[in-house]
Amino acid sequence: MGLSLSHAVPHGNGHVPRSTGGRMRILPVNGLRNSSCLPTLLLTAGLAITPWATTLAAGMDGMEGMDHGSHSMPMDASEHNAAPMQSRTPIPPVTDADRAAVYASHSGHQVHDSAINSYFLADKLEWQDANDGSALAWDLSGWIGGDVDRLLLRSEGERTNGKTEEAEVQALWGHAVSSSWDVVAGARQDFKPGAPQTWAAFGLQGQAISDLDIEATAFIGEAGQTAARLEADYDLLLTNNLILQPTAELNFYGKNDPQRGNGSGLSTSEFGLRLRYEITPQFAPYVGVTWDRSYGNTADYAREDGEDVADARLVVGLRMWF
């Protein structure tokens, strides 16, 4: 018939004619010289469209049979997310017994424990190489009590060539005013030098900074005599077991006491440097040096008795606590 339909004729059942952009490709008919071919062209186009239309209709029928209800979203999703108005497990009301259990006193876990504890420290127990012979010196302290109130005991002294040169004991009551400081009050008893003497004592002890221990004590003695003592020591950690400890002690008196060799004002000072090795935290041998000096009238009394005003000593000792 003079018209090519190779791309429009179906090839097999259900074949949809391939076209560009989903549209049918219609050949131009300008070249037709006889208008009588037009009916034939229309008939051929109808035959080509019929299979494609049948397939499209069948697909639409299949979609109508699908259940779209299962894909529908609920109108109000908050109905499924709403929390239940009541707990499934009812919460019982809080009773007095529950409150008592929460605020119960547990031994050993309170800020101020009522338990009675004790502590003893031999800070200095040493041999000294003095100018006038070897000497044994001690500085002991301890306490028993609780976190707030304690009974404190102190003792220090010195024996030279088998003779007691100095000896005293203090019994004090300590009360904590902060986590680092205690106020103390009690009595001090001197046995040497001179005749025994009793003092009333009160003062302050604690840590000014980490590992800097300070004791400041004032004394009121017999016959209106007064005195004051300031002690400080610091632990400098060199290694886990090796500790360097500088110490200082100053003694003051309100008036002269020739019998005991004490002059008014700054009377004596002692500075020391000790290096200890802690075999255990409770047990530590040490070596060191000390330097003692007398001042003012105290130095004059020492010269009158033929004693040295200043004295440097090598010390070897043991520090322990339990």
C-alpha cells in the first residue's frame, strides 16, 4: 500500500508498541497523492492501538482489586502514643519507716563519727652527737577520742651523758573547730631543768597548708611566769619512701628565770633537717642535723654556766606511729 508499519504492528500477545516519549509515531501523509488512502490509514492505526488499550484497561482493573485500607494512616496518631493515665505497678505511699531507713545513722559514715580512736607518734626518738657528749632526745605525742573532742598527750626532753637535762609532759583537751584546726587547753608539767614547775596551757594546732603541721601554745606558770612556744614541721616527699622533713621551734618567756636559765623574750630556737626512709608507713629510720641557739639573757646564763650558745648536732633516729 506504499506505507511502512514495521514499528506499529504488534509482535505477540500483549505487546505494547514502542514509541518515543510514550507517544505513537505517526508518519507524515503529505506524500499521498490520492486521498482515498486515508480510510486505510485510519483502519491500520486503530488496529495498532487496540492491543495497547486492552493491556492498559487490564492493569487498571487489577489496581481496583487491591486493598488500600491496610495502607491508610490513622487519623490521629497521638491516640497510639498517649501514655497511660495510671502506672501498671502502683507506687505505695512513703511511710515513716521508709523515712527512718533513709536517714538512719550508719556507724563510720557520718561526718563526725562517735567512735573512740587512738593514735601515738614518736616523731623524734634519736641519738645526737653534741659538743659536750652524746645525747638522747625524744618528742612524743598521741591522742585518744573522737573526731571532735580528744585527749592529747605530749612529751619531749633530752638526756646528755646519762643525765636528764630537759623533760616535760603536757595533757591537753583538744576540740576541732574545722577540718584542719583544733583548739587545745590543759596543763604542762616541767621536771627539768631546775625545780619542777606546773603551767596552764592553751593554744592551737593543725595544718596551715598540706603537710605543714603547726603547734602554737601559750603557758601561764607559777609566780606570774608566762611562756609561748611555736613549732612547725613540713614533709617534703622526694620519692614514695624517701621524705625530707625540715623543722623549727621557737621558745619565748615573759620574764627572766635564772634558776632555770630562761631569759625574757626570745629564749631559744632549734632548726632541724631530717631525711627518713619509710620501710613501712609506720616505721622509718632517719638521719639529719640540728642547730640550737640561745638568745638574750638566756645566752648570758649559758655562758655563765660554761655552756655553748650555739650547737650543731648530727642526729640518727627512728620515727614510728601506731
